[in-house]
Amino acid sequence: MKIVSISEDKKFEKRIAVTPDVAKKYINLGFELSLPENYGAHLGINDNVFKDVGVIILKDEKELINNSDLIIQLGLLADEKLSLIKEGQSIVGIFNPYNNKEKIENLIKKKINLFSLELLPRITRAQSMDILSSQANLAGYKAVIESFAKFEKAIPMMMTAAGTIPAAKVLVVGAGVAGLQAIATAKRMGAIVFATDVRMTSKEQVESLGGKFLTVEGAENLETEGGYAKEASEDFKKKQEELLSETLKKIDIVICTALIPGKKAPVIIKENMINVMQAGSVIYDLAAIQGGNTAFTEVDKIIDKGGVRIIGETNILNKLPISASSLYAKNVFNFVVNLYDKENKKININLEDEIIEKTLIK
């Protein structure tokens, strides 16, 4: 069975879906794996490293696509490459149905199997395939590093003969995987950390990392059966707004991570809240690509509002592409192993398997 991965547009995506160590695992399982020339060159991975583990390197990406059974990617391919994919072929990646509805509908009409890994169910068996967790961990860490670099004061408390510098105060909005890693990273660097989330189960996790959990009075637990956040009621949003407005007066750095799968990101930090923040404060919005958690977030821009800088990026993981690629490639390999019928050497779309049923876009 033939697996390929096509080079992503490096302007938007520096991660790769197949690393040399994972390539070896595919080949040991009996797959034929082909990659384009210079697939990992931008990460310092020479073609010979792939060749040494048995990967076939080809110049022609059209040939790669035409001869494949399964295509492994980060995101959707460019239109001219998508047009080459034929009925019965399968693609695995992160396809963001919220932003790519029309393209996805056209692929489904062509009877192409699309497995979008951000739709994985939160079950024990799927943990080794959970790309959201592995990538969000790195994103939460890097968001703290990036925002601290933009903040023009020291982070930990420092006591000197000339006086004391107070510790920076950090608020993490959304205590999922990215948020929890942001809390842990900020705490390790000496900040005082607060956090808020619509899921009450997050309280214990936040406190175990040394953060202070901000609870909305009479809060409802807004968590789906799958473990994701769901949309809050208007009453909850109003109470949360009041709590945040008061808290933000004393906060130096905000890390926004709140996302609802498949929907526009909720706007949590409103204009009136930003107006009460101190000049010099920084907001890093990890939800920027889905609209952002603040009223002013713009993708790939730093917006200054009264001295408060709001940072949004298309893909923060482009700043950690080697680590992110390593984890992503392992997640995808585990997914493909579950999808593969070893005995008959083919893809087995078993819709009774919850992992396959949830990730297959229909």
C-alpha cells in the first residue's frame, strides 16, 4: 500500500507530516512511502536521511499523488494539487471544516475519504493520536515565551538593594491543554498566574499547577460529553465579563486559548475590558486563526490599543516546527495503524470504530 506526503506551502506551514524515525515505522509495517525532493530540507533533514530508511524520493508531485492510496498532510493541499486526487484515495490531516467548507464538499462529491484529526473523540484509545493535545501543549508553552519577550518588565519578583520588582501577573483564558501548559510555563518562570474556563473540571487542574482559578458565581459546567468546551449562555457570559473586567485591571499578560471545535472562537476580552488594562500589558491570542478571543485580534498583526498590545498569529507552531513535526508525525502514524487492515493490506473504513467514524468527514 502506497503512502505519500506532499510539501506544504512554507509561507504558512513549516511542519512536516512524516519524520525519518516515523518513516522507518511505516516501511517496517510494509507500506511503500514516497516523498518529494527536499521535503524536510527546511528543517535540516536531508533527502538522504529519508532514503537511508527506505523512503522513495520523487521529483514530480503529480506522480506522487496519482500513485498514492493514502496522502498524509498538515492541512488541505493547494487547489491545483487537490484537483489531482482521484475517487477512492484517502487524505489524513487537519482540514478545519469551519474554514474550508466548500473545498471539503467538493472532495466528498468526488468520493475522496477525508480524515480530519482535530475531530478525534476524547477517548483513552485515541490519546496516542490526539494531535490537538500534542500541538496545543507546544502552542501554550510558546505563547508564554513570545508574550514574555514582548513584555518590557521582568517576570519573577526580584528583591534588590535598590528596591523590589513585583512578579508579573498572568491571566490564562481557557484551561484546556494549551492553557494548562501556559499556566505551568508562566509559573515556572516566576509569574503569578490566574486562569478561567467554562468547564468546572478545570479548577482542580489549574490549582494543581499553582494557578488561581477564577470562578463565575453560580457557574454551570459547560463541557460536552467528548471533553470539549461548549458555548456559554448569555447569563454566564455577562457574569464572566464582570469578573474579567475587574481582574484585568491588575493583569500584565493575558494568554487566550479558548476555542469551540468547528465554530468561530468566542470573543471573551471585549473593548471595555482592554480599556481598563495597564499600558504596557500584552495579550497573546492563540485563537486568532478562528476569529480570536479579543475584540481586536487580527491574524499576523500586533494591534496597539491604548498601550495594550494584542498579538495574533496564523500558526505559532511554525516557531517550533521540529518539535511540532515530531509529535504530529507520531500521532498520524498511530491513526494510520488503526485505519490499516494489515491482513488485506488496505484502508479499512470501519464506521463502527468511533475513532474512524468521528474523523471521517461525511
